[in-house]
Amino acid sequence: MNIETALKEAMTVDGAIGVALVDYESGMSLGTLGGGQQLDLELAAAGNTEVVRSKMRTLSSLDMNDVIEDILITLGRQYHLIRPLGSSKGSLFLYLALDRSRSNLALARHALKRIENGLEV
């Protein structure tokens, strides 16, 4: 699936507020959908780039031979789910913001994995 289809698919996840596909090397979004007054996706994508970079550096410093599946940030009213894509897709991550009261975290993680597997960049 292409980027637009992947973003639309992510927005069908229960409680989805917004989604972005982000390059963590540049901090630029390749695409966004949703957000609006609830969430500035461009700003959130850029900020979460630092989260991903920091975790990648930490894994490298610890000499851990492993990969990040998900990074979860829980807020009082939202979940922010970050899924770095496999190395075959470059330095990209999917970022999905969810309304905590209307979402199921396990199903959201499963959906992002499915979207990642179908995404062609």
C-alpha cells in the first residue's frame, strides 16, 4: 500500500486522533492525516523524531543487538504510539496519536504492525 492508503488505514483505528509517517534522520513528515486543533502533527512528528533518535543511540551505546518494535508514551488523555519501520524501509517511523478513552492499545499496536508490513515506500 502507498503512504496515503497507510495513513487512512491508521486513522480507522479506534480512537485515532492523527497519524504521521516520519523520517527520523531529517525530522520531516512524509505524510500526515488527522490532528487538527487537538494535535499539531508536524510539531509532534518533529518532537518524536528526537525520542526515536535518543532510543536508537541508547541501544547502540548499550551494544544491544535488538530492534525497537514500539515506543509508547502515555498521557492522561492520550496514547502516543511510535513504530520504527524495518531497516528495509529506511529511517522511517509511524506515529499514531490515540484518544485514551476510545482506544485499545493492543489492537492499535497490531494495526500498526499490519500497516508496516503492507507499506511500500
